[in-house]
Amino acid sequence: RAETLVVPAEPAVMSPRQPPALMCEADVQTEPQVVVELARGAQKPLDMVFLVDSSASVGAEDFGKAVQFLSKVVAAIEMPAVRMGVVRFHHLFSVVSPIEGDRQALHECLDCLSFEPGETRLAPPLWFAKGMLQPRIDRAQSKRVIIVITDGDPNDPLETEQVAASVREEGIVLLFVEIGGCKSRPSIYGRMATQPAERHIFTLQHYDDLLQTTSE
């Protein structure tokens, strides 16, 4: 509907001797002139390796929950723009899956992943994961990330700290998910994670909380 507006042609401040302001009419536009359609942007290339703690303190039940979490991650990420590898570790480590952009292949690898107890040595698998993420010409723009899921401090803290420093120097983002950690004390991983540490360390109370994160 058109409405009549009174628009002064001169500044509003007038002397008493000035003639009355000129009057003109203008229509108010009621129909939208700009239509915005929101669409999801393209996924940026991302290569990530999960290191999953299989030490005795974790236990078979909670390790199974960690595997469920990884399966949900695989189902949620956008492949092949995102590629993912998995390494299980205790005092030894084994490659569950190399860095892979095939969803079905990753699911098949995770289906075969079982709990294998041992002590917690993080430096060797962390060093290996760094090698898995060496730059490739066809993935030159890819962001590289290592995510460690663990229930406590490593038994080789000095060696792990040295390897973590070399990982960060390579430009690889290093992130820790610490389950059962005490929020009231500083975590050893605060010295190892990519800075700022508060954005790269997640402290959860239980492995059930880990599963909950995938729904958020």
C-alpha cells in the first residue's frame, strides 16, 4: 500500500521569514527487494589421526565406548574432503586404519578394533601419527590434526612432551580429550597441546560423556 510522506526540502531549522517548506510525495516500498538463501559452504580439506588409549586403566567397556564415538565421527564427517586415520596405543601401538577417505573402509576397520590392555606410552604413537600426516602435494591446503583420547597421564611424559613439540613445529594441531581428569589441577597436556590450551584440551568425567559430544 502506498503511503504519503511529508519530506522537507530544506533543513529543518528555519528563520521566521523563510517561506514554508516544499512538499513532495514518496511511496513506501512494502515488497522485499533482496532475497537471501543460506546454504552450507564446502568442507575445507582436513586430515586427522585419532590416537585411542587402550591401557589397562581404560577397561574393555570404556574402550568400546571410545570405538562407538569414532564410528559416530566417521558417520558424521564429510568425506573425502575429510580423511581420517586411527591408531590404538598402550605400551605398544598398532595402526587400526591408515588415513582414509572411504567411509565404508573406516567402518570396517573400526568393527575389527578390540581392547588390548597395557601401559600408557604416548610418545611412540604420537611420533608415528606425525609421520602419517606428512604433507602431500594433492592435499597441500589440508589442515592436519592429531586427536588423543586418553584417561590419564602418559608413563613417558618427557618423551611425549618432546614429540608433542615437534608435532606443533610441523604445523599440526594437537588436541587432547582427557577422560576422568581432574579439572582442579593443571593437566600435563596443557604443555603439549596446541595453544591456547583451553581450546585444545577437553576434559570429560566419563566415557559416556564422550558419546554425548557427538550429539552436540
